[in-house]
Amino acid sequence: MASSEQVRASHILIKHDGSRRKASWKDPDGRRISATTRDNAVAQLKALRDDILAGKTRFDDVASRFSDCSSAKRGGDLGPFGRGQMQKPFEDATFGLKVGEISDIIDTDSGVHIILRTA
């Protein structure tokens, strides 16, 4: 049953060799993605998350530079969404965050993410 409750979030997606689609806006042939293991993707994302949490860089700047999602062009902003619109692990993580909070690493069929809940 769909809920009228909505959240808004930004995310950083790193695709890897286990991702369901091996291409992205910045790697259209999927060469880099196919050569990236899940462990390497997680390590990269953890380092980026650490830099954001330490105040060394901003979430939107990192998303713009490193995210494999086309939302990178908007600093990772996905806009508002409700239940049933995203993959379940992503949705559960986002709805579980407080506004302004950044998730740990979240695994989906698309790859690994960190999520910033913005509303």
C-alpha cells in the first residue's frame, strides 16, 4: 500500500562488476564499472564518506564528481519520493535517516550508495 509520506534525498552511487547495469553517464561503455569489484567500490565510497563527515568536502561536490548516477548533474539530488518508488534497501535506509544525516554504505542491485536525507 502506497504511503503519502515523502522524503527527499541525495546520493552517491558507485557501480561495480555486480551491478545490474554496467554503464553510467560517465562510463557509457561500462569498462571502468566492469573492472571495479564490490570491495573496491565500497572502499572508495567509505573514503568519500569519511571526507564528507570530516568536513573536507561537500556531499554535492563529491556526488557531482564521483557518482555513477545521472543525478550527479544535480549534486546527487533525487528529488522527493515516497514508498515503493526506489529499491527496497535504498528506500528503507532513506526513510530511516533523520534530515541532514548520511547513511552507511547501502547495497542495491544498482551498486553501493551513501544517502543524504535532505527533507
